[in-house]
Amino acid sequence: MLLTWDWKKLFAVQALFALVWAQSPQEIYDVIVIGGGPSGLSAASGLSRVLRRVALFDSGQYRNGPTRHMHDVIGSDHVAPAEFREAARKQISFYNMTTFFDQEVMNLQKDNNYFHATTANGTYTARKVILASGLKDDLPNVPGLRDAFGKGVFWCPWCDGFEHRDQLMGVLGDFSDAYDSVKELYPTLNKHMRIYANGTGNAAQINRLNGKNKDWQKVFDKYNVTVNHKPILNITRTQSGSEIQDSAIRKELDKFRVYFSDGSYEERDAFITNYGTSQASHLPEQLKVGFLGNKMNTMAPGLRTTVPGVWGVGDANSDNSTNVPHAMSTGKKAAVFCHVELATEELAEVSSNPAKRAAMLDNRSIHERTARQMGDEVGNVYRRLAHF
């Protein structure tokens, strides 16, 4: 009975706040979501399901935009990313709580307890922010590489490896990182691997590789992995797997030539890459979000960043997983924690007990207090809220 009463009270307070904001001359959203990829869409879905008003901003730039299909996504396996996003928007729109803005946020600022997102069309305000702004792949300036990226040239074996199984595989990137790709591909996906080190097989790289496994040369010999150290001049596609496929067994039949500075070339069917990444958006840095390496620091409970009221989800956060199922999971998790934090604030605002209200809004801020309350179990918070 207590749990039923708690939910009724929570939604009654939420409805009261919605009524007040609807009468305000400037629309104030519960949450601004930056990013329209899987993590941002998942966050918007979770928030819409509990009737939170969301403004989702989509710049139209996606890390998986160039790829032909998404994979290892249960229920959406081998679906084009654009098709996935369209279906997600349609499903989220059913709840009539999320407004989609196909605009890039150029400026994002915090003013007291509100966040203001500015686009070319105006400024939008919300109480919380979820940053689903993504990463970008830092590819070297090798002609042809960026054009081929995502279509026969990939970085994730789970995302694209199956479609290029048993093919002549090239490994691109620093020599010391090639060992990791060999471990991921051999022996189930590819047994014909050749590393294209592009002149990076120097002493520093070898020392780094020795730190990973001093027996790396024995591994390469056993797996018949060969190495070409020549500097790469360009990578040229000679056949497109978008057009030449064996759809019955889902194989994409790309072909490439790697041209070297000495005028020679070699042919490969596909490549796995090992290049660095960086934040796709300047907004986390603009908000002064803390970083762990090049990722947003989301070590706080619920994927919170170091800035109160801001969450980081998807590839861009610090839990070091980068795939669509992971992105969707982080979006949902942030949505749940964000909703409960908003509910805590709302109940504090209408509490008739000054002492309890003060306890909820102590000097450490409601954001930090909610983080301490929540831990890893959202249900505990609702039980605690029943006492207010």
C-alpha cells in the first residue's frame, strides 16, 4: 500500500510542475539530450516512458553513419543505421513527450539550476542534460581511407567482422596495436592477416608490443601473420561490397589495393583498423565536464559526469565500451537515474516539513545527495521518498 501511495504522490507532484511550466512564457524542458544516435534515443525513450519532457538535438553526424548495417543488436540485426534511427524516433514519438530538433547545439551553458542550449534557431532551457554526443575516429591522412571507412574498413570485429570472415584481412594502425586485432580475429574470423604498419614498426612500438606479450613474434609466426612496414601512399577501392555480395550467407565482397611510397601495391579484401578517437563535440569541454583520458568521466553512480545535473552516455563516456547495445544500455540507465533525481527535487520543493526539506537540499547539493542515495538500486530511492 505504501508503494502505491508513493507512486501516486510522485506523479501528482510531477503533474503540478508540468502545469506550472506550461503556463511559463518560455518552455522549460525536463531534460536536454544532445545526440540522436542509439544512446541519445534510448535516453529519450526511457524519459518519455515516465512522462518527462525532452528536447533531443541531433546534429546529423553519427560515428556509425558510414557503415552499411548495424550488427549484434538483438531485434535490429543487419539493419541500416538510418533505418534504426527512423524506427526509434517513430516509437518515441508515440509518447508525445520528446521534441526532436535536427539542429546542432553550438553553445551549452549552466545558469544556477538550469541549462541553456543554443542553436542557430534559438535557445532552449532544461533542468538536466544527457550528453550522448559521441566520438569520432581520428584517421590518418591517407588518401582513400576515410572514404572507405565503414565499408570494408572497420574497427570492431563484432560490428562488421562476420561479413568479412575468411577473407584476406589487412590490419591498419600503429604496429604495437596490431597484436590486439590479431587476437580478436584469429582463428574464428580470419586466418589470412597481413599488418600494414605504415612505417610505425620502430623501437618504441616494439617496446610497447613487448609490454603486451613478449612472445608476440611467436604468436605471429604460429598464426601466419605477416607484416609490411612500407609507408602507405593511398588505399584504393577496386570493388564495392555494397554492390557485390553473397546475401545468402551475408558476405560483403570488397576489394582494395594498398599503394606504397616505392610504387608497389598489394591487394586485400578488407581491413580492421586501430586508430585513436576523440570527442565528437566541444560541448562536454564547454560545460567543464571532467575527463578520464579522452572520455567523459562518468564514474559517479548512474553515469553522472563531474558536473551536477549532467550525464554522459554512449561511446563518449569512460566505461570503455563502444557498440550499439552498450550505447542503448547507458542511455536507459542515465534516463532512470535522471528521472529519480528530478523526482527527488520535486518532492523537496513541496515538502511541508522544513527539516526534511533542508536535509534533502543540504549544502552538498541535491545532485550529490541523490547520487549517495541511489547507489546501484533505484528502488531504494523510491522507498526513501515515501517518508517525505
